[in-house]
Amino acid sequence: MTDRYAVVGNPIAHSRSPRIHALFAEQTGEDIRYEALLAPKDDFAGTVRAFREAGGRGLNVTVPFKQEAWLMATVRGEAAERAGAVNTLSFLDNDLIRGDNTDGIGLLRDLNRNHGVDLGGRRVLVLGAGGAVRGILQPLLAAGPATVVIANRTADRAVALAADFADLGAITGGGLDALDALPGFDVIINGTAAGLTGEVPPIPARALVPGGVCYDMVYDDKPTAFVEWGLARGAGLALDGLGMLVEQAAESFYIWRGQRPDTAPVIASLRQG
């Protein structure tokens, strides 16, 4: 029998997840159907319950419901527990719901496996202090960077977020204006959505060391504003988040099906349009 999965969010029509998981299923021979679900912003829980009662086996969760998914999960993986956000729900026996967060794994695998970027001993700057950033910090710190600095327009949010993860490694937080006084960074990760509106957080050009890496967690059909910012300032690599999207989806697929798909041809297919 075909097993049902879906991605749930609001909005959701733009999601590439159905195509990604269809390619995974074709590659691995898994008998699944994967769709996109639009949930009312005031009834995420009802949408999840209805999908499960109709035979659904699991859900990917996107904005704005990752915190609500965390609350619905009766058991959680370590990364999800620390992040306070869930992007993968698995429906288990005895009415249990497992919540996982694969965003950080997706980011690290794209950087390391797909682009050869080792974060060990590197100075890393993360822009933004919202849910997207919270979801990547535990795996990011596990990669062993020399330091992670979170910079945000509202400094207090960055300071508080860094404090939440300080037991995992060298991490500090502050305002964007404090970057002028800091040495340059080997890797800058943009965890804001500013790039989709043609904006870049106001950071000094010297924040990026010559030949450093810029990574935008969002993606678009054309280079994002942050990717263009990096290229204009001598980045050795300037990447968008399409690879992260596919890699985090592959980890969700593995959680559900026990099969780890080859992500390279899927990324290539999406790049072709």
C-alpha cells in the first residue's frame, strides 16, 4: 500500500518538497505519495490530526508552524529539543508523535559534502536570531568551529540565543553594529529572509575574509542578494540554500523510510528548473 507523506505550511504552493520526495522515491523504489498541505494559521493541530487520521505517516513542517510542531511532538530528537522547533513529524504507534529537526544537518551536509567546506577551527558569523538560526546552532557547534558569532538587528535577541547554546561551544551574540570592531570571518551564514526581498543585512565588507564562504539559507531561481554581496566582496564560495533544502529533506526521508537517497542528482535536477 502506498504510504502518504506531506509538507504542511502557510503559504505552501511554492514548496519544492513534493518534487524532491518524488525524486527520492523514484530513486529508492519506495512506494510513497507526497503532497503539499495548506494549513490555516489558526488550526495547524487540526490539519495534522486530520492527515494522520486519513492514514498519513509523516509530515515535513515549514513556516510558520515549526514551533507548534515542537509542542505537538510527544517525543523529540536532540536537535529538535534544543532548537525548540520541529520540521519533521513521524506518526508512531500508541498515538506517539516523534519530532525531529533536520535543518542543521541539511546545512552542514551541503557545506561539507557538496562543497568541501570544513567548519572545524573556522570563525563563523551567523546573521539573524530567529527560528531558522535556532534550528542550525546545535549541529553547527558540533562541527567544531573556533567561534560562532550571532549578529542581529536587535542585539538582545542575539545575546539571549547565544546564551541558550553556550554549553555546546564558543558562541557569542550581539548587534550588527558591533561587527565593525571584530576580526573577519571565514564563513558567513545568512539566516534572515532579507535576501528574498533584495536586501542584505548591513554588515561591513571587511566582515568576510578574502576567499571566505558566504551561505544564504534561502534560495531563489536567481542569485539572492546575499550571494551577490559575497561574490562582489571576493568570496571564494557564495551559495544559496537549495542544497540545504534537499539535504534536510533527505534526512527526513531516511527517518521515515530507512533509505538514504543520493542528493546530488536531485539538486542538479532542481537547478535545471
